[in-house]
Amino acid sequence: MKKTLLALICMVFLLPWDGQKAYGQEEADYKFTLKTNLLAAFAGPIWVTWIVPVTGEYKVLFEAKTFKKQSLQVGASYLGPSVFVSALKNELGDSADVDVGVNGFRGQLWYKFFLTRDSDGPSGFYASPHFSLASARIENKNEPDDYVNATKLNIHGVLGYQLITRGGFVLDIFTGLGFRDMTWDYAQEGSTDLDFGEGKGRINVTFGLSFGYAF
């Protein structure tokens, strides 16, 4: 009987503490997120003739809650050779006529407006403008004067959903529609062995995925 009574007393004191802890986890007031996407190493923002990804992207996205249901997100990326280009170079070895080198950067900016009624952000459905500028130098290492500078500008309106779990894991996915302008600046017009197609501006559909941690 004494053991039963002792167990009941323990439950009376421990259950409220456990409940408060669980409630605190659900209502965690996250103000920042830090995210990336390792899959971007396979296909970065700059492609050859819109078919082959020539750049791999290694990025970090930082987001800060600004006001109720609003946040600012910035992204910084290093652009190197994509996994496809690196694998092709390793496969061809010394037999390749062109040794492709890639080096560049990308900057991105979002300002999110969260639409989910029961969330003050930075979680739930959101709408945002999205700006992206990528620049890379793609060169033939065997010929120092044989290179092209590629620049890609994206301006989109996007809709997305950001999930933040109790433990702080973040999954952000979005899609949208906007404008893309792609330009190629050849070192010597008509003399390069690198052919990347003509640059042009056009309507563009975007899709993005990132994951990380909220704090």
C-alpha cells in the first residue's frame, strides 16, 4: 500500500513537469534558421545548353525573423565544378582535349511573409520575392586565354512551406515563377573551344529545397 501511495505522489509531481517541458518544446520561439542543400553539388545554377550542369553549388542559407509573420533570408554559395564535370574529368583523364575549370559565387535574397494563421513564423506556408545572382568563370586550363564568364540573374515570386520540428530540424521547400537572364562573356569572340549556347532572358520556373537547424 505504501509503495502504491508513493508511486501516486511521484506521478502527481512529475506529470506537470513533463507536460510543461513538452509544451515548451511545441511553443519554442525560433528566431533563426541555418540551412543548406548537399544535393546542389550535383547541379548548381549554371548549365551548358540547359542540359548539363557545369557548376556544383555549396551554399549556406541564414534566416532571421524580423517582425511577426515575417523573416529575411540571405544565401551565399561557392560555385565549383559539378559532380558530373568532376566525374567526366576523372573518366577521361589525360586523353581529354579540354580540362574544364570552374570557379564562382552566388548570392540570394528572400523576404518571407508567413501565411499560416496559427504561426508567427518562421514556420508554415509563406510567400516571398526571391532574387538570385550567380557568376562563374569556366575555363580551359590547358589554354589560359580560353574561358567564358557566365552570369545568371533570377527574379521570382515564390510560394513555399517551412517545417520546423520540436527538435529544431528545418525543411524548407518552395516553387515559383519569374524572370531569368543568362549571359555569356567569351574571352575572345569566336576563338574559344568552349561552347555554352547563346544567352537570353526568359520566363522561368524555380524550385528549391533546403534543410538545417532552427535556433
